[in-house]
Amino acid sequence: MPYLLPHTPTINKKLVLILAFGNLSYLEACSVLSDRLSSSKQLWEDVAMLELKDARGGYENLAGVHKVAVSITPNPRARLDDIEELDDFLGGFDDGFNFSVSLYSPEGSGEAEYEEVLSTLLAAVREAAFRKANLVRPRNGSEVLTREIASRKIVDFVVLRLGEKYWLGATLYVPDSQQFQVRSNERPVVSSQISISSRLARLLLNLGGVRKGGVILDPFCGSGTILAEAITAGLSCIGVDRDRNRIENSRQNLEWLSKTLKTSAKPYTLKVGDSTRLESLMDGVQVDAVVTEPILLPKIDATPTLDKARKMIRNSSRLYSESLYSMAAVVRKGGRVVIVAPSLRTTEDRDVSVLLEDVGAAGLAPFQPVQVPFEYPVRISHENTRWVRRMVYVFERV
Ligand SMILES: C[S@@+](CC[C@H](N)C(=O)[O-])C[C@H]1O[C@@H](n2cnc3c(N)ncnc32)[C@H](O)[C@@H]1O
């Protein structure tokens, strides 16, 4: 189950997001909430601040956040030991509640700074007459794990160091990431070597911006991770792969999903075919979005040299650009194409990436959900791959 703070403070339109995939998570938040944003800023790689026009939530649909926090004070403060709003905030809690302190700063916080912030807030809680409140310390670092926050119903104070001042808030929402793990690990065909996680697949679908009942296409569907997330989100989907065995893998995984979701509906179509020729394969059908992860690189066991990386990227670039035209032709006007592309880190510490430029000729334009434009490709942060990194492009069909 997701976690929700039991008592919501009154200031709940200003949100701080702790981002699981850095800039890509920020792009997701801006895309999902774009109509309702009055301002947004990525403060540093893993932290963003948003202000919404209303208090209707919407962050529950984001796959790329670790936590969403609301402010306790309207503005950042020079000191944390005289915050009068704390009494109001703590008003609704039982005396013996669990609490923790998470501290974030652009350069990461040191142990001494964390201890100081922690003891200031501990004193403030005790002063507010909560003698039995139970402080939960992190196992390491300066934040308690989100699954612990959820399972022990911890009131998690969130402190951001902004220059000389501190922003104080509390974790309002933590997503239930276990549901993604179940779908990633318990399906019949698990192919972690070629496949992204279910959580990342859901994030990519959110970037596709398709409403419930809409149709998405994954033209390189492999074992069907993106298709499974689309069905779970209430969409219909079409999967294409040129490898018959992969289509069979997708079929097994989607049949398992239907059983797990206890539904007899089969909102998917699977086709064996070449995705550089989608127009004939789709037979005039147009989709609301294409969401896909082709990554077409041969397996390597060691960091490539610059020469080798360039050769590999050149080979896969050809297929990317050929299939991009084909994808643009089968997506409706206003629909999006979300595509994951590889980037290689070389022995010389250089990055060589598949670049999708000049997409105007294919009828595509980079998708920009807010006024400050995103620079594509957007890198996926915190992936534990060593030399192949994933980057994401989002285009809109014009
Ligand atoms: C990285 S995998 C996709 C993984 C997928 N997201 C999953 O959940 O398993 C890429 C897939 O593209 C397929 N493929 C490669 N070239 C293709 C082409 N020209 N047309 C269609 N499929 C292709 C491969 O067979 C492979 O299954």
C-alpha cells in the first residue's frame, strides 16, 4: 500500500519531490501535472519543487518519485529551532508517534550537519510536549528508507538546505513500489538482460500522456514489460517484435498478468514484424502514443574504446532513425513517441550516444511540457548499468 501522511498540513500546494531517476523523473512530473502547475523548478539532480494551482493531488500517478513532501513553513528559515508552525503541524498526532528526519542538500549532507539538524528537530518535538514520540534513525546516510516510512507509519520531516536557509516539510506520500517489483520478478518470462524495470516502463508510459482507454504501441516489445504496464494503467496496447520467440514471451507474460489482475479482457494485440515497416503492419490503424525501448547493441563484456563505441552506436543509429519515421507514421497527430536510446561510456571516459536529430522531416517535434525547455536526450539517473546508459527522447507528432 502507498503511504499517506495522516494529517495534511494546510499548505499543500507547494510540493517537494525526491526524484528516483533525476531529470527524467522531473520530466515525468512536469508532463503529468503540466495543466495544473503554477511553477516548477528542479533544485538539483534528485530534488524538485512544484507549486500546483489546486490541492487535488495527482502525484499518486508518478512512477519516478521516492517521496512527495509538503511544507510545514511557508518559506525557508535561517533556523530550525523556533518554528511556530510545528505545533500546528503536530497537533493531530498521538503522543507516541514515530518520526524521522531526512536531510537533502545539493552536495549531499555530512554526518555532522545531519546530527545537528536531527537534534534540533528532536528538541523541537519534545518542546511541543511530545515526550514519547519515537525517533527512527536511518540505517545509514541521512534519510530513512521509504519502505520503512510506509511500513512503520513514520512522520518523516524533510529538510532541504537551500544556501544558508532550511526548508522544512514532511513526507506526504510514498508510492507502493512493491507492486512494480512483483510485476517485474514474478512473471513467467523474466529477461532482465534486455528489459527495463516495470517502474521505469510506467514512467515512460506516463510520458506518453495517454488517457485511460487509449491505445499505445511498443514496436520492439520483447517480453512485454511496457505492454504489461499499459494494461495495468487501463490502456489497450499493440506489441510488435521481429522475433517470434519474443512475441511468445510477451504472450505468456500478458496471460499471467490477466490472471493476476483477475480479468478475462485481453486488451492487447501481438504481431511478429519488422518495425521499420509499421505502416503496412498496422494496416491504417493509428495509436495515441508509441512507447518503446529498442536498445539495439551487441553484448559486450568490457568498457569499449571510443572507436568501438562509435562503430556500435553508428550501427544501431541506422535502425533507430529508420524506425522513427515508421513510428511517426502510425501515431495520431498530437500523440507522442517516447523512445529509449543507448549511450556508451568509453575507456577514454567519453560518452557516445544514439542521437535523434532533425526529426522535423518525420513530422515530430521535441515535447516540452513547461516553459523552460528540456534538453533531449534526457538521461536516466541512478541506473546500475556500467557502460551502457539509457537516455530518453519524447517527441510530439505535429
Ligand atoms: C531491448 S529489447 C526490448 C525489451 C522490452 N522492453 C522487454 O520488456 O522485454 C528489443 C527488442 O527489439 C526486437 N527487434 C530488434 N530489431 C527489430 C525490428 N527491426 N523490428 C521489430 N523488432 C525488433 C528484438 O527482437 C528485441 O526483442
